[in-house]
Amino acid sequence: MQTPATLESPRHAHHHFRFHAPHAHLSSAFGDDWFGARAESFARFFGTPTFLIVQTVIVAIWITLNVAGFTQFDIYPFILLNLAFSLQAAYAAPLILLAQTRQADRDKAHADADAQHREALALASIERQDLATRQSAQIVALLEQNTKLTQMTQDLSQHIKELTDEIHRRVVQA
């Protein structure tokens, strides 16, 4: 875990995804290997319009060929077609669950990284507010010193004026 001091170091200052780095090692229960990636891409494909259209066309051709009598490999009630759909469902459901699990792992890692980022921003904001408070106090102290110096300068100027007037009176009298 990074400390707030390391989060503000120059090494991390311009790396926008620095809060995601601690989660880079995370992988889903199914891993990030070839199988997991391919299974996820298949699951994503099952939800596309392309898949639905192609499947509909294949089923329509299948039924048309068997009903019209061009072939008799799967006559009504289309038991082989039902078997194909069952097989597809048997594989599609776990693949979809796999994709959801992998996405949930990524979402959790991103949420954790975002929470760390918000905490770092809050800490930086508090530090900036503390710095601004200290600087404001210094400015007030400097203004008070300036006021005192201005008053002293004014008092000394008044005293010099009085002495100058006194010297002038004596010189004029003599």
C-alpha cells in the first residue's frame, strides 16, 4: 500500500493510472490466460445482433430444408435442432457467467483504485487548506508588523518634524 507521501512523489505525479497499479496483479478466478480471454470473447459475441441474426438464419434454413423435404436429417419435431440448442445453452450459460465474473473483478479493482484516488485527492486538499491557513496567518503577522513599522515611521517623522521646528525657531531667534 502506498503512503500519501509516496503518492505525491515526482515519480507518481504524472501517472494518471497510478491508483490502478496496485491492482494490476489481480486476475479473476478463471485467470487471464488464453481460455479465460477466449471464453469471455465468446460470451460477449453471444449478445450481439450478428449472433442472433446468424442463428436465426441457420435455424430458418434448417427448418425449411427439413419441412420442404430437401433432406430428412432432422424431421419434425426437430429433435436434433433441440439438442443443438441444449448444447449451445449448456456452454453459453457458463461462458456468460465467466464473463460476468471477470468483469466484476475488473469493476472491483477499478472501484478500489478510484477510492484510493479520492482519498489521495482529499488528503491533498486538506494539505493545501492547511498550507493556505498557515500562509494566511503569516500574511496577517506581516501586515501587523508592517502596521507597527508604519506607525513607528510616522512617530519618528513627527518627532523629526518637531525637532526641526525647534531648531528652526532657535536659529531664527538667534
